[in-house]
Amino acid sequence: MTETEDPQFVCAACDASYEGDTSTVMTECKVCHRLHCSDCVDEYGRCVECKETESQS
């Protein structure tokens, strides 16, 4: 990677990739602390996987 290339963010849940200023699309799950796109995190800050795990408990 050269200095002029922007880092790329890939969502841990849906594998969507984003280029450029990724700070606006990255959201950290409050449970597992992995980075996800805002579409994969609910209003409580849980990613899709953690939400499903908590609802099964």
C-alpha cells in the first residue's frame, strides 16, 4: 500500500467494504468491540451477531 492510498474498512458482519473516510461508517459493538458498519449495529450499540446471542439467552 502506498502513502496515497486510503485504508479500507470491511464490516465484520456483512463484509461490506468502504474506502476513503471510514470514520463515518465505522461503529464499534459495545459487546464484542469489533468494528461494523452502522447498518449492522442496533440502537443499543450491539452488532447483529451479539444481538442474536443475547436474545437466545
